[in-house]
Amino acid sequence: EFVQKHGFRQIKVKVRHDIDEDVKRATVIRDTVGHDVKIRLDINQEWTGSTSIRAIDKMAKYDLQFVEQPTLFWDCEGMARIQAAVDVPIAAHECVMTPLAAIKCVEHNSCTILIVDS
């Protein structure tokens, strides 16, 4: 009700280690907010590459806007494998702390979105 009442168009949800719980959370959120609200998942570097692919595949049906930083910040190659394996856009965040790091992400095709903090 809060999301609808205040006109939110996107929500960002933090997820953790338990994929089954994360899938349940995504199900409840999508069922609650409907399909007009975009859902962004922030993994905070908690998953491995194989876990990321498995989890994202299970949650892709919830029309995710993107999945943010699924693996450790230094793992551009791992993020690239994830991005190549899933249909959901991957966003790089913690690994984009310098302009050179952003270039490295782009060169490795690690993501489709760069999140840059000022």
C-alpha cells in the first residue's frame, strides 16, 4: 500500500545467501506491488557466479529491472559470465570506484549498467 500510495515506480531489495528465501521474497514483492513497479535486487557481493546464475534464473520471471553487484567487486570476469548467462541486466556498483574500474567493467562486458556514486 505504501508503494502504491506514494507512487513509487521502482524499489530496491537487498537479498542474501538463502536463494529459496530470496525467491519467496521476490514472489511476495511482485504479487504485492504489481507489474507497474520495477524491482531491483541488490546482492551486495554475496553470491558466487554459479549461485548468481541459478538464483537470477529462478527470479527472472518477476520481471527484474536489474541485479546489482552479485559477486565480489574485483571479479569482473565472473560478472561477465553471469551477464552472458542470464537475461536480466547486471549492474556493477562496488566494482566501479574509479574511472579505470568502470572501463575494466565495460571492457569485460561485466554488466549492462554502471552505478556510480558521487
